[in-house]
Amino acid sequence: MEPSSYIVWLLEIFNRHRRELSIFCRERTLLSSQILQGEAINALSTLSKLSQVCESWWAIEIAVHINKELLNNDTKAYIKQLAENYPNLNVSHIVRNLLLLSESNSAILYVDGICERLKEYKSSGIVDAIARGAIESSNLLPLYLDPERTPDLNHLLDYCSYSLFDQYILFRNTLFEQLGKNIAHDSELVKQARDLASAIGDWELLNVLNPKNDVDEWVANVVLRYTEGDYNAVLISVADAIRHGNPSMFGMLEIYARAKIYTSSVGSGHTFFDRLSDELARILTLDPQTSQRLAYLEKIAIKFRGESWAKSLAFHTLTIERWDSNAEIVEVARLQTACLGTANTPKARYKEFGLEQIKSLEPAKIPQYRLLRYTPIPPEAGLLNKSDFPIYSDYLRTQSRFLLEHDRIPDACAFCIDEYLTNDVAFRHLPIIELCNSLIACDFSDRDFLVLCLNILDIYAKNANTKLDERRAELFQDFLAISGQHEPSKIFELDEVDTRVAYFLREVCLPNQLDNIIEFESYDDVSHERVAIIDFLIKAGAKDVETLRAEQDRVLETLFAEKLRAKIESGKLYVDVPALQSHRRNVYRSLYEEAKSVEGGVSLNPLSEESSIDSHDLFAFSKESNIAVASSDRSKILVQIFNSAVEDFALDENYGLDKYLSAEVRHIVFVTQLRACFEKTNLVTAQDSGVYLENEFWINKYDYIHRPIIESISQLLAEFSSRIDGILADVNDRFRIKFSDLHAFHVFDFSPYHRRIVKISHIVENSSSFEDFFNSLISAMWELALEGARAAQKLINEVLLAEVMTAIDELEAEIESVKGTIAMVDLMNNLKAARSDFKSGVELVTNWFRFVGVGDEQSYERLGVVMEAAVSSFDSMFKHRGRQLTFIQQKSPTQLTYAKAKCLFISLFTALENALRHGAQDHPVTISHHVANGHDVIEIVNRTAEHVSSPQTFIGEIKAKWNDQYSALSTAEGGSGIYKIFNLLKNSSAGFNFDVDLINSNFICKIGLDNAHFNN
């Protein structure tokens, strides 16, 4: 059937089922009354009766919301059961939407999910997809949340499989929205719809199709009594209407809420109507929980979005947020209340509401505070008296309106700032957005006015959004130019610091703003200026001095922590040379003396073929073992020196290069850093028993797409996951030491080639002392390590990057082929983002292959800085996985040398990664620090993912490996994290002690520092 013919067919269906639709309209009005009365059981009974006439998704959803909101029942099991109740239908998207809307604390996740899907439709440019999206939006969201949609009746064909009631609801919703936007309709269609509405008793549709200017007598009387201040009469009338289920009460929520405030009866009453009006009342009186109350009311308006009382609730809630809401959105919501017809209040009936629109009103009876709200205030009037207003939000709005009407912008800014500082909930009742718009055309030659403007823009950014941040940055530069000083800490030295200036310094002059000042040469300068600002505020007598001092400490600690983190992360390759020297100095002294005693010296000449590894007259490689074997007495000692140096410098399991390559690169870190590019974009999945799982993210996101298509794409992503993991694992495995196996592909090549033995001979010959010899030998090892680092960087930049880019390109082409013309904008954008992120990731890991550690024993780092740096590094790599990390630390004077700080940093990072990987997903990982009896104690705690039947046996098996017999674990990957921590700390300082325990299913890593061994 053609879409254009479907509406004719649909109207005929409706007319054939007038009896069923008449029952639906009658019982639906009763249902709304029962819901507002709080009569949940009766409401569910009414839904049951309707379902006997015709089952509908509408009734199922309303039943879910009644159970959740009125009976406070858990609805999760019921919603999940729907898939089993309707096995022949694909209801996954319905189930997911209901779960999000019913079980979430707010409706944000539900709304965001739908809006993302709608964005996909709109971005596709496909006309049919956009039209289908408009109908879907109309079915799932109130119009004010998607005001740009324009649903087309012809596309109701997409829902032809829905039940009679569901299709009728979609039809009337679409007609409501089209008429509200003044979209022209065929007169015959309108006539047929009007006749149908009249025949079945759909008074809401009749109100829209055949609007009347008169007002319901009961409504007019309540509005009049309210306007004249007879609030008790209002409460009695509305309560009576609620009790009798009078539909005229559907639009009275705000009037009832205000009457309750005036009579100090907020919290009275037991109906759902009372509960909603109480929430409105508390918002109007600047309750501290205003944000949560608004979220609750919005959730109710969304859950019951098709009901006339919910449309009224949405409008009145938005008008309470008038200055916090887009005027066009408020108007969209107002027009939706037209379905109430004569039962609508004047405020909702008229775009520009005034007291003159209330019939039979006697001005003499109107309270003064209401006259001030709705009549012009003469310009000579001063500030209003807040005590004259029983509702504080009315005072805020009236005073603000007066200042704006008379173009007193500086006064309005000052008033808003003062009220916001008194109670930040006032933001919703102040014209902050309007002021921000008016600031565009203001004269900014006055420094004090600029402070006010910057404060207003900051308040807007904190409470609304950051779209004006660029303007704020420009005005900040203007402020500095007018002040003739680029350091804010010095601008107000001669002035009295009032609350507005204090706010400016405290909240506007933050490091992210100061970082734009070109006179500051580095971020160090920015941090030190922030510290200077805090010092100035403390000296000026600012409030919350302890909070300021805590921020001061945090700024400095963050500065030092980021420096340490950058130093460690940009030089992950490390050798603990002082430890090597301490343990092996005597061995090398003996080797040096033996080499010096060789008659005729040990100097060797290079071969003509530099790449050769074989020298017939000096030394050769054993064909059996590929190990260098000296072929003469004078080369024997040289090979021994070289091999010993490599075994100690590169391979030693306690302080050698390979230990740190394992801990800082191969053990999770390299793969995790680069895989995160694809995890963040949801392009890779995890494995289970060697099989890659379905990509649930895209399956759920595109649950409305034909199932075989999204399953094919999920399979492509699983194959891509396997390919990426294989590439990363292969490259990661090459970051090893090549020494005895000449055929290995390891990039750190320490093989005893002839030219290298020749160099050792020259070192011996040219050294006049053991110190010269040892230092030159270590330098030679560093040179070999540097060659390996360059090879690693080349491998990453030329091999890894090319292979991954090819994999992404091929995946993109395969997805394009599978999806065809279907709009999957977010998926394709994520592919582009992953490509960009991976290139950035490659740049980052390339910088890891640098060396640090020499000459750093005189550099000290505070313990708090080391912890902060480790947590920051961990967060940057794992935060996207969504696990909560709780960090608690106590001040400590303990300082560590760079070598010890690096070992502790790696240990903390490894412990956190271990906790994340093996911990229960629904429990946070905690890292805590405390000081007691000359010891610092750090604990990393995670709830175990699996039950351990014998904790002591489990812990015993871990600790049994804490000896030299298992030292090979320090250079191995997979199941060696806890041993690596033990080995790192044991070989770093006797002041470290490490322990693990399992108590009440909590796995605990405990690192202790004995202050006597560290600098305090």
C-alpha cells in the first residue's frame, strides 16, 4: 500500500471500530483521574479492562509506570518478561527503552539514547529515514524534547502492525503536533477526524480540532479565587475535584502548588496530584534538591507523555525554569496543552498572559505581590522588598524583570551574582541566559563591570552549558588589558575585595583560564599564579580558608604529579644502574684487572665486513648454541666482559632493562594503551574461551535495524577485534632482549657481534682506571639500548601503524558493503575517531622508548605526588571502562628518590590494573593511604570477581613464589603482576614492605614505607 493511501484506510479502520475507541477514550479519562488520585490498583484494573478490548504497548507501558511511580514496585523482571510473552515479535528495542525509562533514576539516559538514534536518521539525509524518525520521536518523546520534528501522517504506515489503540494514539499525537505547527491539512481529512473524535468522545482531539475561547466555569472560578488571594478556597475546590475525578483539575498543578505555599500546607495530602504539586512548590521555594525534583517531574512528564495532565505538567515545569529554558521550547510545550481546551488555565491558553485575561477580576482584591509580578514597575522604584513576596522565586523574577526592563544591566548582573552566591539554586529563577545575550552589545571599558560580566558568564557555564566559553575568554583578555596587568593576583592589591571580586578570583581565574595568558611561558607559571591568587584571597579574609589551602596544596601536588608522570611515561625504559653497580662492582673490577694483565693488550681490529658476526682468528659463534665462544686467550676476557655486561644491564631479573620492559611495556601496558583507542569507540570486544563476544553496544544501539544486518556487522567487528589484538600482541612480543638467539625478531639486540667486542677491547685499552672502564662499559650498554629504542620506534611507526590503518580501512569498506544505504552515522564516525585516536596513541607510545634514571638520585619526589601521578596515569588508560576508582590520601612528609619513586609508581599502577582486571565489575577499586607510627601504608582493595573457597590457601600460593626461585616472573607476562610488585619493591629499598591478603572477598595489596629509610 502506498503511504498516501494508508491514512484513508486507517481512518476507515477507526470508524469501523468506533465502539472499541469509545471505550478507550472514556476509560482513558478515568485512568488519568485514578492516576492523579493515587488509586494505583483501580488504575491497573482500568488498564486490564482496556486490554481485554484490545492489547496495546501503550497500556503495557502505562502499567509499568503506575507500578513504579505509584506502587514503588521493581519493574525490571516484568519488563524483561515481555520478550517471552511475545516470542514472535522483536521487542528488544521496546524492552530496552522501558528499562531505561523505568529503572533509571532520571530520564536522561532514555532521552539521550533516543536523541542519538534520531540524530542518526537526520544525519543520513535519507528522506524516508528522517520521516520514520519523526514518527518514532512522536511516539517516544514529548514534543518539547524534539521540537524540530514534523511527523507525517503518511508514515504511520510503518506502524501498521501495531494494535488499534496504539495506532490511534499515534494518529492523534501526529495530528496534534501538525496542527500545533499550523501545517495545512486537507479539509476533508480534518472533517473526518473531527467527526470521528465526536463519535467516540475524544474530547482532547476535539479541543485541538475545534478550539473554543470560553473557559470552563469551575476552572474560571478557581483561577479567580487564586488571583484574589483566597488560597484556602482554591485548595478546597481542587481537592474536591481530585476526590471526584473531575478532569477539569488536569491543568491545575501549578495553581495548587502555589496555593499550598501560601497556606503553608506543602506536604499535605496523599494523592499523586499532591505529590506532583508538592515537588513544584519546593522548586518554587528554592529547595536545595531542586535539580533532583525537576528531574523527577520531567521523568513523570515523559513517562505519561500522551496524557493531557502530563502535557500541562511539562509546560508548567518549564515555565518555572523560564529563564533557564529556551522560549521556543516553552511555547511548544504550551501549545501542546491545547488538548485541555476550556479546562486550560489562562497562563497556558495565552502566550502573553496578563491579569486582564482573568474574567470578573476585581483589582482591589489582588495582593500587592501579584500586582508587582504582572504590572509595570516605574523606573524610579528602588530595589523591591523581598519580604513582600511569600514565594522567594517570585521576588527573584520580579526584581530581575524590573532591572532588565529599565536597561539596568550592571545592577541586574550584581543582583544575580549576589543572589546566586546566597543560594545557587536561584540560578533557575534568574535571567542569567538573558543577561549573557545582552552582554554581547555592552560597553566593556569599565573594569568593575567586566568583573560582573565574567562572573555571569561563569555562572552560566557552571549551570547551563559552555557554549559561551570563547566569549568569556575574550572578555578575560579585555579585562587584563584594561587592568594593565597579566597577573590577576596583583590587580586588586589596593582594592577592597567584596564577594563579587572574591568569586571572580576564586571561580573565574582558574588554571584553564589563566593558561590562555600568553605572558605565562609554561604551565608552571600558570600554577604558581593560581597559588598566588589563593594566597591573596586568604590574606584578604576570604571565607573557607581551609578549602582554599587544600586547593593550594592540590594545585602544587597536581603540578608535580603531572611532571613526574610525564617523566616516567616519556621514559619507560630504565635500568637501575646504582643497584647493578652495588651488586656487581667487584666482578667487573676483577674482569678489568684480568683484561689489563693480558700480555700484549686486548685491542682488536674491526673486520672488513662490519655486519659479520664471525672472526676466525679472534672468536666464533658456536653452531650448537649460537653463543659467542672465544677462539683465543685475549678475546676470551673481552667476550666474558661483554656477556656479563649484557646479562646484568639488559637481562638481570632484579634491576635489568628487560625487567622494566616487562613491567612498563609488555605487561598489559602497551597493548592496553593502544587497544583503548578501539575500546573507547566500541569497535572491539572481549574474548570468552577464545571466542570474541558479540558487540552488544552496536547491537543495542541499532536494535531497530534488520537483525541480520547488525549481526553481520557485529561479526565483522569480532573479526576486527581478533585482528587488532593479534597485531598488537605480535608487536608487543618483540619488545624483548635479543642475545643468545640470533634468529629472534626482538628489537633490543644485544648480540655479541664482532664490532661490539672490538669496542669492548678499546674501552679496556683506553681506560686508565677501573672507574673509567666501568662508566665507559655502562655507556656502551646504553648505546645498544638506544639502538633498540630506535628500532622499537621504527617498528611502531612503520609496521604497526601501517597494519592497523589497513585493518581499519578494510573494516570500513566491509561495513559500508553490509549496511548499504542504512544510516549508521555514529558507527562510521567512530571508525574515523579510532583512526585519529590510534595515530595519537602511536605518537604517545613512541615517546615511551626513551631512557631515564642516570643521575637522578639527587631528585626527590613527595609520596603524595607519586600516588597522584600513578592514579592519574591509571585513570587516563582505564577510565573509559567505567569502573569507579576511589582515592583517599593523607598528607605525608615522606620523599623518595626518583628511582624509588619510579618503582613505587609502577607498583601502584600494576596493583590498580590487577584490581581492575580481577575485581568484581559492580564494586569500586579503592586506593587509600594513611600515616601511622612512622610508617606510610598504601592499600589497594578490590572485591574478588569469583568466590575463593580457601582464602589462606589462595594467599599462600601467591606468597610461595616470593623468592629468587621464581625471579624469572619479573621478565614474564601473564599472571605475574603481583610478583612484579614484590620484586620491584624488594630490590628498590629495604624501607618498602609488601603484603597481600584476602578478607571477606576483598583482595588487599598493602605497600608499607618505613620512614626511616626515606628522606623526611
